[in-house]
Amino acid sequence: MSDTSGKPQNTAAFYGQAVASFAVAMAATAIGIFKLNADAWVRAFLAIAVLYLVTSAFTLAKVIRDRQDTTAPPVYPPFPKH
């Protein structure tokens, strides 16, 4: 009998894709802000705003995940063999 914990596990490929996607998005945003034809204070403001947005998104994702974990219905084992 297999051990089912009730939580689906992500594959290494899915994790790698998520990390790579985040890295590409952050790099593209950083390059775009750096090459923006504006004063340094405008670029600095945009960089801080992006960092604030990223940290807020991580916090929101954690709060939603925690709420779902506490309100999730119980996981029942497969039908018992008779």
C-alpha cells in the first residue's frame, strides 16, 4: 500500500520552471528599468515599487495557502480492503 499524505507534490521540472520564470521576469524588469530614459530617481522609485510588489505577492500567496490549509476538508484514505 502506498503512503498518501493528501498533498500533491510538485515535480522538480515544475519547480525549476517556476524559478526560471520568476528569474526571467525579474531580470527583464530590471533591464527595462535600467535602460529607461528617465532620471535616476524615477528609475530608483520604479525599482523599489517592483520589489514591494514582489514581496506583497509572496505574502499574499502564503496567506491564501495558509487559509486553504486550515479550511481544507479532511483527506480520507482509499477504500479499505475487506
